[in-house]
Amino acid sequence: MADKPDMGEVASFDKAKLKKTETQEKNTLPTKETIEQEKRSE
């Protein structure tokens, strides 16, 4: 096994063949206001 990986496949990779995808945030972090509201309700 070589110390360095074979970069031939990476060098010849064509980004144009990739499909465009939309990224959606599923697990958003709470805002500072939400955290304060939770603390007050306890």
C-alpha cells in the first residue's frame, strides 16, 4: 500500500456531470430569544 493515494480519478473528475441540489437546513439552532424564553418558563 502506497503512502500517497492515487489522485488520477480526482484529477479527471468532471464537475459538470453532477446534479444541482438544493440544501435545506433541517435542524436549526434556537435563537437567543428562544433560549431566554425557555429559561424563564422553568
